[in-house]
Amino acid sequence: MYRPFPTLAGRSAEFEEEFSFIGFPKPVMDALRAKNETLAIQRAAGAGFRDENTLTDLVFFSRHPERNGAPLRNSEPGFNALATEWVAIRDRLVRATPRPSAPAAPATPTTPPPGAPDIVNVRGILVARQIAAQVDALLAAAQADGVPLGGSGFRSPDEQIAVRKKNCGPTPYDIYEKSASQCTPPTAKPGTSMHERGLAIDFKYGAQMAGQFKDTPGFGWLQRNAARFGLKNYAKEPWHWSTTGT
């Protein structure tokens, strides 16, 4: 909502942004509903919300639901009392609550880790060598039937993290803990995606992929033919095909 300030006077410019509970994990909201503010702060910090102003806003607006996240204005009745309360929450509660340390950023390996997939390029799609022949045969058969298919296959761990940030949210909780079904579209946690093994492909037909792919000849062709090349569809994502259907 605003930055720390030393006095109560002259602060109207610092109370500018509305606050929203959107994005806070359910365990944080459960703790607030149970009136356990300390636990809510700890859970929020553990989920990546580490800024003390944000944590102070979290408690302040849970105490004042009638505000609906509206920022404080020094022209409103009771401003000094509300501002004093906010400072007290920050100084006596947020700063006094032990919070977990920020998770260390994963080291970027300089060499492929043991067991890393052997990735090859098949007609512009990166896949594990073990399925390269069947993917090549699938793409050739589709082309012969007048259904040119493209797509993307292998993702590095960093690329999977980037996709989770885009589809699930930017906090460590969003990236590493949130279930795949809570993301839009559903996205596997880093380390669990078939894309990271080179065993999944997100197909496209022309420029159509993701939400539009189901309505293309490409999807219909895959439904009829992909099984004989060892690929199965993940039912919730028409574009996503893998060796296991996950």
C-alpha cells in the first residue's frame, strides 16, 4: 500500500495503491479467518510474500474488511488512528514474527546432471532420442495426409520454471507448490513435467495451438493416428501429447 514513514503527518502521497488478497495461498487466508495473524504472516512469508509492507497490509486489511482494500487518505475521518494502527502492526507484529528464510535459488548446472535426457531435433521439435524415430514417422505420416504439424517438445528445468511463472504465478509457492490444476492452463511442477524428459509435445497446426488446437485438422488427425506412434493425449489439453498421456 505504501512505504515506511517516520511520522504521521504529510503522508497522503504514500497511501496510493489498493490492496488485494488475490494471490495469497489458501493456508494464509485460513489463518487470517482463524484470527491467527502470526501464523498468517509466517505462511505468507513462506509462500514468497516477504516485503514487510505487504505483510502489514495483509493483517491491516484483514482487520478492516469494510475498506475493501481502499488505501488510507489523510483527508478521511480517523486517518491518524488508522495510520498509527498500521505502524503498530508493522513494528510490533510483522517485525517481531520469525519468518522462514528465502529459498536459495537453484544452482544452474554447468554440465547435464546424471540421467538428463538425450535430446535430438526432429523436424524442428526437440524430443528425447528414444522417441525420435516414432515422432519422425508421425510427422511424416501427417504431412503425407496433408496435415502439417509443428510444435514444441523438450523444456529445460529453467524453461519449465518460466512456464510455471507465466501460468501459475511469480512466487515460490506458485512455482514449486501450487498444484498443476490451479494454473491456467494446467502446468506440471518443475521436475515432474514430461516435457523435461523430452517425452511430450505441445502440437500446433499452422499458427493454431493451445486453446484453438482442438478445432483444427491437426487434432483430429492425432486422435485417429497418434496411438500407433506411441503418443497419447492429455484429456484436459488437446495440444499436449506424450508417451504416457500426462
